[in-house]
Amino acid sequence: MENNELHFRWAKEAWEFEQIHRLNYRTFVDEIPQHQPNAAGILVDAFDGENQYAICVRDQQILGMVAVRGNRPFSLDRKLANLDAYLPTGSRVCEIRLLAIEKVHRYGTILSGLISLIASH
């Protein structure tokens, strides 16, 4: 019997990271062609070793994820001159990036659950 309950947590298991890399590939290679295709169907983020991944899981299947990273330089530092001018003075900030949700689940509560997990962190 299938469990329809969604679980929001931080990725820590090897199988979770494998699914994250495959979801990234489907999203950022197949759907939004930002990266070159590869035969493995896996896209490992350049900041993977520093990222924490907030994930939504149901029955050991990752339905959505977003990466959070607190180390500078952020990916935005490469795209926006003087990023610090836009950030609150004296605040500790993090970068939230790589939002990916399986297409069939994009109209539910996954995004709000991921954001709530990140906000509580």
C-alpha cells in the first residue's frame, strides 16, 4: 500500500543525493537547457559539497528539492556586481537556489513545505 504522506527534511542518505542529481538533470538539462546533456542523466551542482538540500520525499521518492548554501562567493556574486549593496548590513545571509519539483507535483504544497523547512533552519 502506498503512503501519500509528504516528508520534508534535509538530505543525508546516498540514495537521496542520487535522486537529487537526477532531478537536477531533468530540470536543468532536459526542461531548462542550462547544461549539456550526458549519457548518465545526472547533474551534480558545482557547489554540491557545500550545499544542504531541503527535500520533499514520499515513499523514498524525491518529489522536490532546493539547495541552500551559506558560503561566499554565491553564484549571484558572479552575476551581479556589488551584491553586498543589495544585502542587509550586518546580516548573515544564505543563497537559496536550484529549486526543482517533479512536473506532476508542481501544483501542490511542495514549494511551501520546502520554504517552511528552510525558514525554520
